[in-house]
Amino acid sequence: MKIDIRNIPPEGLFREENIPPEELDPETEMVSLSGPVAVKARIFRIGDILDINAAVSAVLKLNCSRCLCDYSLPLAKAFRCDHRIESGEEEADLTPYVRDELMIDYPVKPLCNDNCKGLCRGCGADLNKGGCSCGATKEKTL
Ligand SMILES: [Zn+2]
Ligand SMILES: [Zn+2]
């Protein structure tokens, strides 16, 4: 998401853009995006600083750390940040700021549900779908 620094009107610049997941590339072992990230941003220039007010929404594709199922999590947030304009810089890229904001909100231990029962340690059955037959998880502490 590139902003032409030379053409920012005094009343601010409004930009709306969908950033494709491959441009953000926030993928970790556990997380990825299930579609583009919608960004709405208003940018003001104050001297050498770009004052960026943005709202982002995305759908995270997650993998539950207990039962290993795939699930999606809608994420919407607003943030504000500053970009310092280097001398000679004509274009500012907002994508890294968006990436940072998404990374902050990535769950470290994703859970499909707060009450997810996980998998049986004995037989690997998904305990959310009922009990298992091996009996290894009568009293399960996670
Ligand atoms: Zn789960
Ligand atoms: Zn079992």
C-alpha cells in the first residue's frame, strides 16, 4: 500500500485498499490469512511525519493448538502510527505497518473455542466430538 508523499493535500489523503495475503506474508507455522486484508487509511502530513489513521479487517486462518482443527477468526482493528519521511523519499509503504498490527493480534496459542477439549493423548480422538473408547482421558488436564 504505497502512498505518494508529494501529493498529500492539507486536509489529508483517504485511501482504501485490499492488500493480498502474499504481499503481507505474515504466515507462521500456525497462522495465515484466508483472504485479502481490507485497509482504510487517512494520512496527514505534518512536516516530516506522516500521521496514519487506519482501520484493518481480515480473516485469520488458524489451527487450534489443542484439537488441531482449522478455523477462521475475523479480525478488525483500528490503529494509528507515524511514519518519518526520509529525505528524498517520495513514496511511503504502509504495508509493513499493517503487517505489524496484524502480528500483534495473532494468538500465540490459538484455540478454536475456549472450552476446546483437545485430543485424547491415548488414541488421538477429538474429545469435542464425544468421548473416546481407550479411556486414557477420563480426567484430562491441559
Ligand atoms: Zn480446538
Ligand atoms: Zn482415547
